Amino acid sequence: MAKSQAESKRKVLLYPGEDGYFVVEVPSLPGCISQGKTREEAVANIEEAIALYIQILQERGESVPEDRVEVVR
């Protein structure tokens, strides 16, 4: 299944949690958070969470927020 534009590229925050797991959040999708034992597992988990989040919004007839996050250094 091809990814829609809304889910193809999302900026995420990835950081170590207090419990030793990696936490990953999607700022453009409020409440879309996951974790994993490794960075790779955390990224795979958030990709699944993003797809489900967007699917639920679409099923409800709600609009999917754009990813308007800007990275500033």
C-alpha cells in the first residue's frame, strides 16, 4: 500500500527515556507517541503509529494535520 502525502514524511523527536527505552513523538500529530528498546525499534513502532493515527482520522472524516515542524539549530 502506497503512503499518502500526509504520512510520507513526518518529523519526529527521538530521545532516551528514563526507563532505558527510546521514546519517539510526532509533533504534528498530537498524542502520537511510541517507544522501543532500540532506535530502530522505536522508529518502526512510530511508523506504525503514524499510519494508524492517520487511518483513524480519515475514518472519522477528520482532516490530517500537515507536518509544519521546522528544525532550527
